Amino acid sequence: MSSILEKIVHHKLAEIDKAKLDKPIQELKASARDAPPPLDFLAALTSHEQVGRVSLIAEVKKASPSKGVIRDDFDAIEIALAYAENGASCISVLTDENFFQGSLDHLEKIRRAVDKPLLRKDFILDEYQVWEARAAGADAVLLIAECLDAKQMKRLYQQITGLEMTALVELYDAKNIEAVLDCDPKLVGVNNRDLNTFDIDLNHSIRVKQELPPTISMVSESGIFTRQDVLLMEQNGVDAVLVGESLMRSEDIGSAVRELMGI
């Protein structure tokens, strides 16, 4: 685990402990059961209309540890609406507060405003966070192989799917492929950013794609900035791209989505 990831995980564990004191899990479970049924995140990415084309998971992301604040005039609902109205198949919402200036509140508000499937993007380490995601209206939850052991990942995967949400299982290091595949995932994300150096290599997705069974849908994450980047993924059989920074930095987000996706 890289030093920044270790720092994030350490802080996240303390954050989870506090959240459990503030809102007991039984209360959270009751809220989750009252939430609307999950939308089908995977189907939205792999629908017949999208066959042969890359789908877009557009990310609502205010800041990052490496880049600082990405967008000053940040309105989570307006951004999500721009994504939904201009061609995004799904929307990813950063909910980590300390490192990404995100919030579960953003997810809740976006859920009420748009009808696209929503991904909770965070560092998920505990079942409590999965219940949080469902209670907030998430349709999918990210799991990061680099910050979970194999048993944790499988247990959380089963919990997510047991709540009828989609699990997006992300990896960077190819040595984690075996543990990821042991979950029997339907959707795998490949991070193109080396978590140790923060260098980006889009060909990393293409290499890992060749090691995954063809029955698994794949998302390429990080470093997608141009239409050419999207076409590269499309030409190599990648099913979807997750894009945040390049869209968030655009003056006209809707126009940026259309240009990226060739609409």
C-alpha cells in the first residue's frame, strides 16, 4: 500500500468509528431499507444502445490529494445534471470529505435530482459504509483491491451485491487480479494511475484487460482526457471510462462531455 493510501486508510478507519457512534448501524439499516430500490448500474453501462461503444461514468469531484481543489465554483447537483443531460451513462460521486472534499450529502442530493445510476466513490473498508451508501441512494459501490485483503474484499463484495447494488472492483497492481476474480465480479475497474508515483499510463488498462475473462465488463479509470483517449479504450474492447478531472476543469461541462464521447 502506498504511503498516501496508508494515510487515507488510517484516517478513514477513525472516521468510520466516529460515524458508528453518531449513528448506530441498526438506525442506518432502517434508513437503507426505506431507500428507493437500486438502479441497475451495470446494465446502464452495457445496454444494447452502447454495444461497441465506450460508456461514460462521469465523476463529481471537487478536489484530490495530488491536485488540490479542481473546481472552485462547485455545485454538485448542477454538475450531475450536466452529466446526466449530455450523455453520461452513470455518475460517480466522491464522498470522502478529508482528502477529496466530498460528502455523502452530495450523493443524497444528486439522487433526488437525477435518474442515472450513482456510484459511491470512497475508500470502503467496513460494512457500515456499504449501508451508508444504500441509505444515501447509491446504486453501486467502489471497492479498491489495494486497500483491502482478499477476505475483506470478498465479504464486502457479497454485502454490496446482497443489497442489490453493483460492486465496481478496482485494481492497479496486476498481482491483485486473482483476489479480484475470486469475488466473481461482473464489473472491474483498472486504475491507470500508479498509486506510488501517481504516474499515468493508459496502456495499463489495455494490458490488464487481456488478463481478465471476456465475460467481465471493464472500466478504465484515471488519465482519460481526450476523445482520442476514449477511442483508444474503445478500440481495445474496454466497456466504460470513468472520468472526473478533465470534465470538472471544463468551463462548459455539458459541452466537454459531448466532445469526449463524440456526441
